[in-house]
Amino acid sequence: MPDISSLSPLMLGTLGSLVAGLMTAVGALPVLFGKTPSPSIRDLSLGFAAGVMLSASFFSLIIPALDTAEGQYGAGMIPAAIASAAILLGIGAVALLNEFLPHEHFETGPEGPSSVSLRRVWLFIMAITIHNFPEGLAVGVGFGSDGMAGGMPLAVGIGLQNMPEGLAVAVALMGEGYRRSQAWGIAAMTGLVECLGGLIGAGITTLSSLLLPWGLAFAAGAMLYVISHEIIPETHRNGHQNKATAGLSTGLVIMLFLDVWLG
């Protein structure tokens, strides 16, 4: 059996993001067996997902971006400027996707341009695609930057937080009238977009070492937008903010532990 660590960063990024994305399908499995969580458990789980992403953004992406930029340009203003600019670019890129791609949120309804020709299910899929792509991008950038050491903590952490997201997607789709098998299948498919993000992220960072700090901080900015615009408002909408905050805190420290332990 070949040594996984001997694979190229591009292959590691693609495979790592694929495995992380498949955890969405694993998380959605309970709906196939009639197990649907209460709204409070759903918000607790989504809070956990936000905590993992928040921790990964800083400890696995922004700090390594600053360290890499300092190695290239020395200490001073330039590394901070690169990280700041790349974070804003990541936020802006996902904000543009959110603005111009028609999609639909579970609670607040349609956003983006009107598109009556799109079936309702594809509006949901578009929303989750916007959400999941930055996660795959982050995993790919992690592997592209430092191989197994850089990508493994992100792949494990993103995989863990994909499980409650997959369940939340499937439950929400069942609430819209879809059969259990349909809801599970759609939730599973939304995770596969992370593989594309991983391929792009790993590819960008392996093209040139000068792109590495930009790629790391860009991926962080993309995830920070998703946390602020999508997940946290969703978890606070139904009066379960205390549980959501507990979940966020737990996810943050678990991802921090994984990053130090596996990195």
C-alpha cells in the first residue's frame, strides 16, 4: 500500500478535501433511519461547526500566512498588509457569489437575482455550495502549503464540522417535503464541491511560493464570511443562542487542539 504522505500536495489537497466533504453524507445518515434532531440540537451542532471554522481560520490559515510572508519579506508591515488584503479579498469573493448567484436560505428565503426557472432544490444546493466551497479551498491550501502537517488538522476539523451541517441540510430539506432518501442524497452531493475547492486551493499554492500567504489568508477570509453571514445568524434565529455559543466554544477549542496535536 503506498505511503499517503508521499503523494503530491495537489493530490493530497484533492483527496483530503474529498474525505472532508464526504463527512457531510455521514452526518446526514440519521435522517435515513427516522432520527431527526430538535431545533436546539441543530443550532448547537451548527454552533460547533462555526467554532471549528473560526479556529481553523486563525490558527491554521491566518497565522501560517503571516509566518510564511515574514519568511519571504521579513518582519514588518508587508506581511500584515498581505494577510489583511488577502482576507478582505476572500470575504469579498464569497460576498460576490452570495450577491450574484441565486440561492435560498432555510429561514430567510431567496437571496440573489430572481430565477424562477430554477427548481427550489437547486436554490438550496446553490446556497450550500457557496458555503462549502471555501472549506474545501482551505483544506487544499493547507495541504498545498505544508503537506500532511499543514492539511491534516484542517481536513479533520472541517470533516467534523461537516457532519452537523449535513444533518442540518437534510433535516431542512425534509421540512420542505423531500423524501428521506432525497434529502440525504442532496446533502451528500453538497459536500462534493469541497473536492473542487481543495483542488483549486492546492493548485494555487503549489504554483508559486509567493502565492502561498495570499492563498492561506484568502481561504480564511472566505470562511470568516460564511461564519458571520450564514452560520451564526442561523443559530441565533430560534432562541437557542446559549446552546449555539456553547457549541461554538467547544468547536473552537477542539480545532485548536487538533491543530497543535496533528500539526
